[in-house]
Amino acid sequence: MMRRISRSTSVAVGTIAILTFSIISKGMGFFREMLVAGLFGTSANLDAVFVAMTPATTLSGIIAGAFAAIFVPVYHSIRNEDPERSKRYAGAVLISGSLVFLSMGIVFLVIPDLVIRLFAPGFSGEVVAYAARKLRYLSIYPLIGGLESILGAVLKSNRRFIQFGFSQLFFNIIAIPVIFLTAPFLSEASYILAWILGNTFTVIAYLVQSRDLFSLRIGKGTSIVETLYLSLPLIFSGSLGVINNMVDKAFVSLLPPGRVASLQYAHTLLGLITFMIAAFQMTAYTELSEFVVSGDKKKVQERLRKTVTTSLNISLPLAAWIIMMAEPLVRIIYQRGQFDADSTSLVSMALIGYGALIILSPISHTCTSYFTARKKLKAITIVSVFSIFLNALFDWLMLKPLEHAGIAASTSLVVLNATIIYVWLIGREGVKFMPVKRILRLLGLSAGVFIVVAFLRLNTSTLIWLVFGNALFSCLFFFSARSELKAISTRMKMLFKRS
């Protein structure tokens, strides 16, 4: 008989749980994106849909992400003193957040045209009108997405990683058939309907799994004012990120149709490929917050080092592989139906431009998690402000020679700059966590394999290049991530032995 699932799991077991469910979910996600590509390609209408989704998902995501990030350390502090009060605190965050998200949805419902013009000033009047209608449909999404983020934070704060990972499966289980069944009638708008319904069912699953962790009977001492106050810098810095996104969209909207969709496809594909790193970072932040709250600086430094090392062991080989194999990868996944060879070329160029994010984003996220857990948010705000001007400069310099791929590369350069500053700032606090020697070894090894595979591409047939190139990158990945793969294997064996 199977043992009852533990209510509280370690970082390692939690990572395995989220990773397992992520593999299933991302597999369905690959199919979902293939379905969307085959049905709609890189059309102007799909550009409009993605632009309409940008304010609905990004703006609400900023506020929800800020609430969720600050929630974790504040929740841990309260729970250490009074577990019952922590339930009232979770309920207070849910209610306060819901009011904010509802207000945002009303704005999208009332003035969608103005919002769309801010995000895509280069669109024609007809496309703006189409996107505005879709944004009205999405006015309910801020509430849905906001509750999803906060409830997910409640589960992760209590180390209910298995329940969190399992609940995420509902999105694609609902979204895929919705797109398939409604596309003949709703066309590109079926993607919006699928997004809303898929996330709604995920929220319901989160509610079921976390119903004993929050109370809507709010009293004094819930720390909601502290949460709102601490969230403001994160909301502000995230809003600056939206400005970067708006600047990117403004530049891309000056290019021929299909470029916005190309960036969206490439960015989504990156997320589907790098889910292993995301799963580990979700669970690591919970432990980092606990160490920060307990005041154990040595454990904080060790947690940061382990997080960065594990992320790099996985991300460096992946980045080298994606940059080299972008075109055949995009062709295999997307090229069918309305998604033709020209679409493959557009998306693969964007994917190469985003490639460095695979390495940089995990490090940057780890650094911001440290500042958030310590409730020291000034650094995040300052770096975000500087990044706006840098992003606009890079977009302007790189748009003409590289078009939309230059916009993607600009994003990578901005994140590189922010990461360097974050690491330097943390180092000034006496926390040295970057595995410099490990990074240099992995860079050298990855560069060597990349050069060999590039040589094969220039001097052999396509078949030989693909077979031997992918074999070499696979060997590189298994060598680089051998410790992580061994740990996962060991944990899996232990879990099965306990069953």
C-alpha cells in the first residue's frame, strides 16, 4: 500500500515532485504550442492576441508576483511565532490581492484601446481594435492569475510541493481540448479562452489543496500593511520591467507582421525547455527564506551557492545546445500547417537572441530572491530603473541590423548587466556564493563542444551534424549535471522503497 503523501517535503523531494509533474505538464505544453503553431502560424491576428495578453498577464503578474514573493518571508516569520495567526495572514493577503486584481480587470474592461496603444503603438487601427476586443475578454484574468500566484505561494511556503506540482497539471488538461474544439469557431481567440479556463481550474485545485492553510476571518495582527508596504518596491521594479516590455513591443511593432508572435513562440519554448531549473528554484526559495528568517548566514550562503551551482550545471549545456540547434528544434516542434519555413526562421532567430537568458535568468532570480527574503528591496528597484534606459538603448542600436532577434538579444544583455550588479551587491555584504572556478570550467567545456559541433555543421551533411552534434551535447549535459541527476535518481529510489 502506498504511503500517504507527506504534507511537508524537503527541497530535494520537492524538486523531484515539481520536476515530475512539470515533465508531464511541459510535455502537454509542447503539444499545445505545436497545436497553436499549426492552427495560426505567425499571423497578424496572433500578434494582436499576444499583445492583448501582455498587459493582462504581465501587469497582474507583477503585482501577484510581488505579493507572493514578500508573502513567503513574512509568513515564515509569523508562523514561527503563532501558526494560527499565519492562517489569518494568508487570508488577508488573498482578500487584499483580490480587490487589487478586480480593480485592474475593470481598467482593462473600460479602456482597452488605450492600453493596447501603449503596448503596441506601431499597430494599425484595425489590429488595435481587434486586440482591444480580446483584452476585454481577458479582463477577468488578473483575478484568476493573481489568486493562482498567491495560493501557489501558500502551498510552497508550507512545503506542499507535491500538491503544488500536481495542481499545475490542470492547466494543459483543460487548455489543449479547449483550443482544439473552439479554434474552428473562435480562431485565435480560442487561445485566450483556453488560457482563462485552464488557469481557473488550476486555481480551484490550489484552493482544494490549501483550504486548511488560510482563514478568511481576519483580525488584528495580520501584517497585511507590512506586506503591502514591502510589496510596493517589487511592484515598482516589476512595473519598470513592463516598461521594458512596452519598449520592446513598440520597436517590434515597427517591423512586418509576425515578429511579435515570433518572440512569443521563442520565449514560450525557452520556458518549456528550462522547466528543470524553474522547479529547483521554486523549492530553493522556500528554504532560503527559512534560513534568512532564522538568521543563519552560513546556511544562507551555502543555499545560494548550491542554487547557482545546480542551475549552471543544467543551464550552460542547454544554452549551448539551443543556440546551435535553434533552427531544427523550432522546425520539429512548430513547422506544420500555417507555420511555414519563414516562420521557423523568424522564431529560431529570436530563440538564439534569448539563448543567454537560460544561463543568466536563474542567477538573477537567485539574487533577487535573496534581497526579497531579507526584505531589502532598494537594490532591485535601482537596478530596474537603470535597466530601462539600457534596454531602450540596446533596442535602438540592435533593431535595424538584427530586427526582432536584436530585441531578444537586447533583453539578454540587460539581464547580464543586472546579474553582474546583483552579484556585486551581495558580495559587498560578505556573502560570496558564485562558483567562479566551476563557471570557468563549464564555459570552457561548453565552448569546446560548441566549436566541434559548428565544425561538423560546416563540413558534414545535415544528418551527420544532427546525430553527432546532439550526441555530443547530450554527453556534455550528462557530464555537467551528473551530480544533480545522481541525486534525483537516489531520491527517486528512496521514495519507491518507502512505498
